[in-house]
Amino acid sequence: MRIVQATLEHLDQLNPLFVNYRELFGQLAYPDSSRSFLEKRISRQESVIYLAMADDEDKILGFCQLYPSFSSLSLKRVWILNDIYVCQDARRQLVADRLLQAAKKMAKETNAVRLRVASSINNAVAHKLYESIGFVEDTEFKNFVLPISEDLTAP
């Protein structure tokens, strides 16, 4: 398996995985809007998307998407690992591990102070994976969310 950064050329192949990822979290498919969303993130360089590709073919096994942020307290960059998804038939092949290692390497190369990830409270498998990479649970800050829009129409 090889890890590559997604470009616009990967959109047609990446979009179905992104749609599956969104559906996994209870979202409606919206394949056209999903593709447009990814296209904007890549073309505007608003996120970094890593793809795990099968060695012998151009099949995408999984992806992760990171968004840049900053820490006012440390005066440094922070990366937010917002999305990670591995195709059903590629699970238990260290795909997520390789994607996380690529994200960690990129964070170091960009002099980030930290890499953040949020996970469902009950997702013990993800917690174990994150801890194996070196993530530690934040015991200093409690996170809150302020919902702004509950629009159920297409994005």
C-alpha cells in the first residue's frame, strides 16, 4: 500500500468513499454536493486529504482529511484530523494506521504543535488505534458544540 495526497484527479474515485463515510454517520448521500465539497477543499487548498492506495492498482483503500487551524496560546499551527475512513474490504490491513502515520508526519513537517481528533465516546476500536499512534485523551479541556444550522435539505 502507498499513501498519496489527493489531487483533483482522484475526485471520481474518492467521492464514493466520501459518500459512504458520510452515510456511516447517518448523513444523506448527496453525491454531487459531496463531490463539490471535496473539489473545493482540494482546489482551494483548504484541507489535506491522504489516500491509501493498493500497491498493484489505483484502488483507494481509505482516506483521511485534515484541516488546518492555529493555537493562539502556543502561537503555532494545529491540524484537525476531521475524517478517516477505510473501505470495508480493506479493514484490518493497517490502512488507518498508515494514514495516521502520514498525518502525523505532515504535522511534524509543518511545525504543528498538535494533531487533534474527535471520536465517538463508544468507539473503543478507534480509541485504541489513536492511542497506539501516540494520541492522548484531553483531560484539560472539555469540548462543547454550538449547533448553528439544522438544515435537512441538500448542502
